[in-house]
Amino acid sequence: MDGFFIMNELHLETSPYLLQHANNPVFWKAWNSNSLAEAKSKNKLIIISIGYSACHWCHVMEHESFENEEVSAVMNAHFVNIKIDREERTDIDAVYMKAVQMMTGQGGWPMNVVALPDGRPIWGGTYFRKNDWINALQKLQELYIQKPETILEYAQKLHDGLQVISIEPINNYATHFDFEIIGSLIEKWQKSFDWEFGGMARAPKFMMPTNYEFLLRYGYQTNNKTLLEFVDLTLTKMAYGGLFDTVDGGFSRYSVDMKWHVPHFEKMLYDNGQLVSLYANAYKLTANKHYKEVIEKTLSFIEKEWLTSEGSFYSALDADSLNNENHLEEGAFYVWKKEELSTILMEDFALFSLVFNINDFGFWEHDNYVLIQNQSLEEIAKQQNVTLDFLEQKKKTWEQKLYIEREKRSKPRLDDKCLTSWNALMLKGFVDAYKALNEEKYLKIALENAAFIIKNVWALEGNLFRTFKNGKATINAYLEDYAHVIQAFITLYEATLDEKWLQNAKQLTDYCFDFFYDENVQFFSFTSKNDAALIAPHFEVEDNVIPAANCVMAENLFMLSIYFNNSYYETICQQMVQNIIPTIDYPSAYSNWLQVLLNFSEQNKEVAICGENALHYVEKINKEYLPNLIIAGTNTVSTLPFLENRFEPSKDLFYLCQNKTCTMPTTNFDALWDSLVS
């Protein structure tokens, strides 16, 4: 910027993403009532620019355009410029993303929208080159001055369309769940499976953990070996490196290619929380040592890099970091050059190269390699005539050497805000890992995180906050936050049998009914009734990289309806599922709804364990993959409706229930176990 220094209004914010733009020559403002009022009073078009701190192309557009004085001159002269962190203001992002998708057929970040002074969008897209951005803004401003009626007419049509697509159809027919629809949807879905590298047969490749949670469960419940093999293939290939940081654990957001090799190197908390849960469930079913390694490495990474002294988790690491020339470069922290590896590994370099493909398969660009396996250690050990134990130990040694060397590099920038829903996803990941591996440290970290949520982001008034940073909770939480916290608390109950977690979950659920549920739509709104209305309502029902908030709430309602014998919860859950299932065309966007549907199948069971050894037996059950089981237990007299009047002193009693009918209690755990795993 030729030495020109400026500080816009974003220096008042706490979001790392907004603060990154605080010194841009663009007169950025945050989204608030003052900014919106200024646009109306001055009759200026609004530029709404949305991104997040770890977004590579957001940084590119900032450098090319928002740090440029020619661009800023145009933006400052004619527009009110608003910068938004999509991770903090998910509600705004969701509404304008729908508009961009309607206008262009696609979306992504950075997302840039031009809107009327009242917020209705008139034009938008994602990344723009500098000259294209300037030209578009100048033409829009010219049109707004010379032919405002044209823009107003288009804005109204787009706004009407947004209103229509924001509401799901209501299905008032009597509840009847057709499970055959799942088979037909999977038959259609399988046509997109990549049987070479796993995942879907396209690039870029996103992990979409909720897809594989569903396929794992459905494959297990129907004994569909094809689906189970596909999930195993996908999880194995994702764990081979590239996308997965084999040196220090943790997954990047997605892969730009078909083979899970080269990611945009940002690491996000929400991905890693869900993937730990997925690998934990897959490990329960398969006892695959590689899955255990992924879990342990990822949680080690989380603990070292993102766990705070308060018990919360940071949000992300940037894709970009400083290279040897002290310039920000995508992936600089993670990639290796052949000469560098040879120097570090010396006589082991040849064997290392076979394992991690220091060859054409592992080559990226600019003499850089991204470490990736394409064969199992078992296969390589046989080929090289060495023992598996020898090769496994070598791999650990190599990774430790590379870790030490890599720590000397400049690390990617940290997004140090704490988001409530993302923390809840990671909390659940730690609990699921504890269930699978029985590692006490994982449960301890989960409990500390739950305590953080209760102390710091759950207000006395009953509401949650979305964001915590610098000792302060801000932004009224969204349905996404409530849904995942409720789910995490239920998961904590399953691991500890401490009923306070169920009571907390119920309290938050009842709050959601008061402030989010819309009886006319029969879904929960994404934003609270206490929040200012946006240009269109938003009822999140499609899964994305995070499962849809409404389907997570439906799953919670199903669980809580059983624990609390609450028919209202069950009725609302059924209605939500009933409204969605007939609308499903592509199952990958609704896989979590299909999981909820499976809860209503004849295979679903509940078990209650009452006695002084209840937790011991629960821990044994939790190590088994039983996705169709709801578990409860107590070592004392309980008033929880599902456990009420079931405790007898000096006895361990086991109750197995199905379709609202329970067998007579038994003291024979082996008999119960046979019923559960058969």
C-alpha cells in the first residue's frame, strides 16, 4: 500500500478474520445496526463480503483487491462496505449464500454480494480478480443511479425466491415411515462412489463425516458388506496422508484432487471433531489399528495446538504460513522437498520414500511433496521382506524426526476464537474416543470442555452465546450451537451416567422450543426470536460439512423422548422426519435425516442397567459398535422417567426394551450381551 496506513472500524472487533482486514484501505464496517442505518440514510448500495480466517482464496482476494488503493477508492466512494466472519455470523452467511447460489448456481468463500440499502441482494459471487471486481462495482453503481427501477425489480424477484426456498413443505399425512426408500436412495448414491480412492468420484473432495456415519450404520444394520467395504476404503484412503497430517495428526478441510492428496491446508475444529467420532465408531466395528492411530494423533494435535487453559478449543489453523523467503504461502508449513527429507532421514530415505511416495504419486508442485501412503504397511513390509513391527516403529521414528524439524518452521496463523457448536462437536469427539479406547484423559478433557460451556457461554437467562474470545462471550447463539451442545451433553451422559447432563440437555431443548420452534413451519428457525430479522428466514435442513441443525435437533428429541418419556418430543421429531424424507433427492445432503429415520426401525433398542456396577457394564457396551442402541443406567435410585422404579439395592439388573416394551429384568449380563450383539 506504498506505506499508506489506515485503520478502519474492524479494529474494534474480536474476530481474527475481521482483524486481518482492520488495516485495509477499504472503510470496512462490521454488520450492525449503525452500518445498516448508514446505508439507508445515505441511500448507498452495500457490499457484503464474507469469509473466514483460514480461507486461502479470501486472503488472495484481500491482497489483490482489498489492500489495493484503486479498488478501495471505488468501494469507499459509492458503497457501505461490510465485512463478515461467516463462522461468527453463520445466519447472515446462510441467507446470502442462498442468494448467490440462486444467481450463479454455485457458492463458496470468499463470498461477495452487493445489496440494496435495505439488505436485499442484487448481485454476487465468490472470488473476483481485481479488474473484474472494479468493473462490476462501477457498472452496478451506474445502473443504480441511472435505472434504479431495473435493480429494484430484480431485487424483489430474488427476494421472493429466497422467501419461497426458505420454507420446507409440511406433510400432514399420518406418520408412516417407509424404510424401503433408503435402499432406493443408496442405489442411486452408489453410482457416485469412488471405488479406487473412496469418497465421491469427483474433485474437490470433502470428507462429509455424516455421510459415512450413516453408511456405516446402515451397512451394519442391514449386513450390507458392500457399504461397509466402501466406508473402510474411504476412511483408509483419507487416513493415508495428504489430507491427514501424518506427522502431527489432524485433517485439513478438503482435498483438491481425487486421491485425498493435496488439500487447501487449513485445519478446522468442526472437521476434526466429527472425524474423531467417525473413526472411533469405525474402530469399534473393525478394531483397525490404523483408525486408532488416526484418533490418537488427531486428539494429540488438538490437545497441543487448540486446547486452552480454560478447557475450550480454538477454531482453526490457516492454510497459509511464512515460507523460507518470509512470504505467506499455502501449505508452506506442511510440504517437503526431496533434498530436505534425504538430509533428515539419511539411510532410511529410500524406505521412507516407498512408504510416503516421494515420487510422482506424492509430488505436488514447485519441487514440493505432500506425504501420502497408497499401500498399507503390511503390504510394504511383505514387499521389502521386513517385519510389520519393524516398519511400524520406523514410521513412528520418521514422523518424530519430521515433527521436530517442522516445529522450527513458521506456523500457520491461529484463529483463536472459540465457537460453541464447534466446541461441542469436539467435545463429542473426545467422548466417542473415550468410549472406543477407554482412555481416561479423553473423558477428562471432554468434561473440562463441558464445564467451560456451562460457565462461559450459557447465560443465566437460559440462552447460549455463539463466540468466546478474550474472556468475553458474544453473539446470541444459533440453533446449530444449541443442537450440538445438547447432543454432546447426551453423549456425556452415555459415558458417565451422570444425569445432570441429561437435565442440562433437556433445559436447552425446552429453551429451543420457546425461542426457535416455528409451529407453522414445523421446524426450528436457525436464529432466535430475540434476534433481528434478516432479509429471509432460514430453516437449516440440508447437511453440509456440519450436519443440518434441524436434523441434529430431531435426533436429540428422539433420544430425550425416551429418557424423559416425553411424547411431545417424539411427536415433533416424527413430524420433522416426515416432512423431510419425501423431499430427499440426493441422499448425501440428507444422510443425517436418514440416520434419524433408522431410529424408528424395528431394530432400535434401549437398555437400562441398574446397580452398583452399572458404569462398569456401560463401559463394556460402549466399546461395541451398537448404533441402534440407546443406553441408560444408574448406581442409585433414579427419578429419570426411563429408570424410575427400576433400581434394587444389592442387585445389578438389566432391562432390554424395544418398541416401547421391556423384557423382565435379568441379572445375567451375558444373556443381555447376546441379545445386543446378535
